[in-house]
Amino acid sequence: MIHHAKFREMQKRLLKPAVFLLCLLPLAVLVWQLLSDRLGANPIDAVADSTGEWTLRFLLITLAATPLKHLLGWGWTIRVRRMLGLFAFFYATLHLFTYLWLDQFFDWGEIWLDILDRPFITVGMLTFVLLLPLAATSNNAMVRRLGRNWKRLHRFAYVIPLLGVVHFWWLVKADVREPLVYGVLLAVLLLLRVRRKTFTSRVAGESCAS
Amino acid sequence: MLIRKPSELDESDVTPYEIYQQRRKFLQSGLAVAGAALTGSLWLPPASAAISIAKVKPGPFSTDEEKTDRKDVLTYNNFYEFGVSKSDPSKTAHRMKTDPWSVEITGECEKPGTFTLEDILAPHALEERIYRLRCVEGWSMVIPWIGFPLADLIKRFAPTSKARYVEFETLYDRKQMPGQRRRILDWPYREGLRMDEAMHPLSLMAVGLYGKTLPNQNGAPLRLVVPWKYGFKSIKSIVKIHFRETQPTSSWMKAGPREYGFYSNVNPNVPHPRWSQKRERRIGEFRKRRTLMFNGYTEQVASLYTGMDLKKYF
């Protein structure tokens, strides 16, 4: 029994470092591909695509933490939820810098025109701007300081991936299959919440009646 | 698992001489024998196992800019018939059978008919032309094409005075072109040119690149190259040429009428509705470069469009 408890303790301690390393894996693979010339003829575009897609994936993975807990009883997903969200922000930052540096070479005039004229850039920028306050208020001190408002603010976590999907959708030339897949996954994750809410309130209503 | 990509073929993968000899010897006698009524057949090997083309003279209009790596030309392709990812065509285009191949000539001309590829190519002397290629997506390449002027081909079919436009069609066969199983575009892929554009000496019918026959992913066995227009105008794997009185609607015009016009001339001043066309990334270069009007062919083609509002006719 002692062994079992020790094992649980170790599991608990290793969870976060393990997830942390796992979340860095896409970046490690990308850097390896870049350095070993495996990204094809247009490596810069490949980096932009990859960091953008990993941002979307991490946003969805973060949103999956709560339903996974409810559906499968996995408590650990909640413990790493904040880290997952921060990794979404991390990949979004890499994505943004790829654009600012390797696509526009910090030509701020052009960048500003892009934000004004190109709806997909506008939405992409908006997505990043909305991520900023969430990342900035992710530590425990801010959670305590903001109290109820913290929860309100962090409801943006539902809007941000939606904007991300729109950003992707408006960028593709003809084949919308990929952004569609992300959109469907997002819809499922959001619907699970709505269903749970109506379900729990119905259960609550019934128990009141009885 | 080691899967050898057909695109990674090099000199040593070229068909052994003996096998090549067994075929009728159109190439051997020189694809480029001017005006000769050759009756032999040009053997076009599967996938990108391109074979060398002998006797190619240097043609006009070539740029002396640094050529894009052959490997990049062969592995970075927009050819949606073989998949939407740029790395797809070099992996799946081997499914296309380019021998035998025939081209149907229809519409407003005196000599319509269906011709074998050999018939199409026979009288033309091949030349090498190093052209810039600018994709509508904002990247560009410099490619040494092998081909002959489109005008020379068109003249053979004696288009009538009603022939104001030429329409081209790509092969449509879901078995050979897996990308066509999904209706990303309105298949078969169609493109068109105004007659004077088609007859312009820059317009090239290409059968090869980098000294060899066209790899499938680059539009084998016969493709158009119109260097002052965005890349998608340069239709690949042509099976039909149709002379017509009215302006054709291309596949991309159907897919996005606001985004892709009939002319689609390279123009840094007219943005794609979703992105700027001011600059481009030359494949293999780090920094972007300025996109030139008509992709740098203003001197040759500007007169085709005098008095036209190129913002309206984009």
C-alpha cells in the first residue's frame, strides 16, 4: 500500500514536467526539420503553417480538459489545463513572429496595411490580442486578485479558438477541409459544455422538486 | 519504412540506354529536328523519371537570373489534381499515364481533330527558355523550360476569324488524378487566353524542363507557360484546345470570381482580395523581393493591354 501511495505521489510530481516536455515536442520537431532541410522548398511558409496549426491544436486541447474530466473522470487534465493554455499562447507568439519577421521583415507600414485590408490578418491579430490578457492573468496571484472577474475574462477561451478557425478558413484558397475539421472539433467541445449545463440544471431542478 | 519518392530521381535514375533504345526513336533522332515530318513516337516514361531531350537550342526571352533548384521545381507544385498540398503532386503524379496521349482540337478553326502527342510535337523545333514563374500565392521560381511557341502550334489548326479566345483543358480522370475525387475545383481544370495573348511570342508550349521531359507533377506531357501571368494560368497536362468566340470561364474564376479574373496578369498594384501582391518570395531566397509589373515582361506584353483598366480586368 505504501508503495502504491508512493507511486501515486511520483505520478503527481512527474505529470507537469512530462506534459511540459510533450508540449515542446512540436517545436523540437519543427526545428529539427528546419535544420535538416526537411520542410520543402518554402521552409518559411512551412514554419508559419506549422506554428499556426499548433496554436489551434493547443487551444482545442485546452478546451478539451474539462469535458475529459467529466466524461472519463480524468482529474489530471485540469491540473495541466493552465499549462496547455499557455502553450497555445507560446505557439501563437511564434506564429506571430514568423509573420512579423520572416514574412514582413518588420515593415510596420505594410503590417498595418495588412491588418486593415486583409480580413484574415485582422482576425489573426485580434485572436492574439485577446490571448494576451489571458496569458497575463494566468498565475495564481492574478486568479485571486480578479476573483469572479477572472472567470468572466477567461471565458474568452471559447471565443479565441473560434477566431482562430475563421483566420484559417479565410486564408485557404479552395480546400476548406482542414479548417473545417478544426471547426467541427471546436463545435463538439462547445456543445459538450452546453449539454452538460442543461443536463446538470435539469438534475438540479428535479432534486429540488422531490 | 523507406519509400523512394519519384521526385528524388537524378541522372543515374534515367532510363537505361538499352530500354530506351527498344522504343521507337523519336527522341534519339532529336526531338528538335526543325520542320521534319517525323513519324516516330516520343516515349514518355512514367512519373518524373524524365529523360534527356537532345538538341535543344537556346530560345529568346531567357533571364540570366539564378535558376531555382531542380529539386524544388519538382517537389513544390500546385497541381490540385494530385492533392492540395504542394508536396502531394510529386508523390502521387506517377499514377498519370502520359503515353499514349492525345490532344483534341475543337471549335473555331479549319483543321480540328484529335492528334497524338507525337503529331502535335513533330514539326516543332524545341528551344530552352528560362522564365520567371510567379504564383498568385506570393512565391516565385526561375525555370528553364523546353518547348516551342504556342503561336506556331495554333497556326497549324488555322483558327477562323471567329476565334477570339483559346481555351485549354487538363486531363480529367479520377483514377489517374486522385485529387479530382473531391470537388475542390470544377473539374476538368480549364484556362484560357485571348487570341493575341496566345499568339504572343512569349507564350510557350512546354514539354520539358531542366533538359529533360516534363515530370508528371510539372504537367507532363504538354503544358502551357505564360510567364507574365500568375502561375495558375499556365495549365498543365493539356488534352483539349478549343477556339472560341466568347471569353471562357476558367476553373479559378468559377471558384472565386472576385479573387481570380480572366487576365490574371502579374500586377503588384492589384492585390488579391485576401493578400498583397507587392512582394514575393523567390524559392531558395530568404528575403522577399518586389514583384514586377507583368512579372518583369512589361516591355514585351504591355502593348497587349493599352487602354485597359487592369484593376477592372484583373
